Amino acid sequence: MFTGQHIRLAGSQTEKGALVATPGMPLHAAMVGFLAGMGLATIPVYKKPSIQLMQSGEELVTPGKPLNFGQIYESNSYTIQAALREAHFDVSALPTLPDHFETIRDSISAGLDTHDVLLIMGGISVGDHDHVYRALQENGVETLFYKVKQRPGKPFYAGTRGSKLVFALPGNPASTLTCFYTYVLPALQLLSGQREDFPEGRMLTASEAFVKKVPLTLLLKGIYAEGEVRILGGQESYKMDAFAQANCIVEVPESQEKVEAGSHVRVYPFRYKPIN
């Protein structure tokens, strides 16, 4: 034994006046305990936005039920709800809406009255049954941008009404998830105070060549590891098998005609962790 042994000296962990937390820092378990140990009963935090998910499509069938001719299984709501949970956001989802203008318009109106963010899937293109854009206009939603020169996800829409934020995502499954990761998730993180999470991407080496067929910015599914990235096959907007394997999105700008093997490309890794 010696003098001072087993004694915790005042200020040995944190000196008076030290900065212990900064805006945007996530409150994980250790941080909560750290702040509580300094006697802080409450601290100011960002409120998570309330999110409502809606979609339309009379051809959509709930998984587990039999398909009739001309029908497909509805998967987008499952995909986006899982992606939101992976990012620690809660969401309420409406049942699939019929392709009726009045129903879609009224559902958007109700969602804007009760939620901070609306995520609308499908019905945003220019087909005979695509009513979302007109319904948004009639609800006083101001367009921020609509239709992006990219593939997949060209018909993507973003708008506001007052403090409310609206995203309308194309209905093809790969387009839906690409637009979610590229635009929606960064915006939700920004609203939640996670300012360091707005993605800038990283430059990695392409393991194989890739030739573009259209003069658009391409957002491609890829797998990266150890400084290299491989662009996967099956990049069509209706296919999800490549997305199920991918761990990143590879951006090929509109002005670039091809990717040479060994050249650098911008990569946006997925930040989610698997749901246990």
C-alpha cells in the first residue's frame, strides 16, 4: 500500500471546462453512461423525423399470396423499411394504395399533416397510372428537383411543403433502393444532426473494365475490398440479385464513357450493419 492508492482523483477522467460531446455525435450506450456519470440528467438532442412510407400499384401482391397474370410481388416497402431500421429510423407504412388519383392525393395530404417526411414509391413517372406528381402539386408541395440524369432512378423527385420533406422514388426495386441510399438516407441523417454522414465517397481501383451504353451518370452496384472494387453484372433497374450481393454503389459520371481496369472510380460504401 502507498499513499493515494485506490483513490480516484478529481478531474483525472475529465478536466473542468473540457469539451466532452459535439453536435451530431451519436448517443451510444457508452456516451450515455459517460454523461450520466457527470451528473447530467438531460441534454439537448435532435429529434428523429417522423417518416411515413406509401406506395401505389394495383399489380402489387403481398408476398405469400398467389400471383395472377400481370401481377408481381411487392418488395419495395420491405426493402425500405429494413433500410430505415438499419439506419435506426422508425417508419409507419400504409397499405399499398390503388392507382386512383383522389386516393393518392388524399393520402399524401394526410401524411403531410402527421409526419415530417413522406417517402412515396412508384407512380412518379409519366405513365397513365402515375398520379403522384399531380397529387403533390395539388397538395402544395414545392418541387426542389424532379428527374435526374442518372440510371437507375431517373424519375426521382424531391420537394417540400413548409418544413415537411417529400421524396418520390421510382417503382423499379433497384431504382428505389439506389435513390434511397443516394438521396434519402443522407437527408434523413442530416435532419437528425448526423452532419458528418453526408457522403463524399472514396476513390478505389476498378478491378475490371466497364463500358457505358448511355450518356447518363450511372450508379452501379459493386463489391469492394482491400482498395479495389468490382462492378457487378445485372445492373437493370428491375433486378435485385446484384444489390443483394453488393456492399457499395459505384458512380460513373455522365462525361465518362468507360471505366478502365486499374483506374480510379468513386465508391459509396453502404453504412448499414446487418439486422440480428
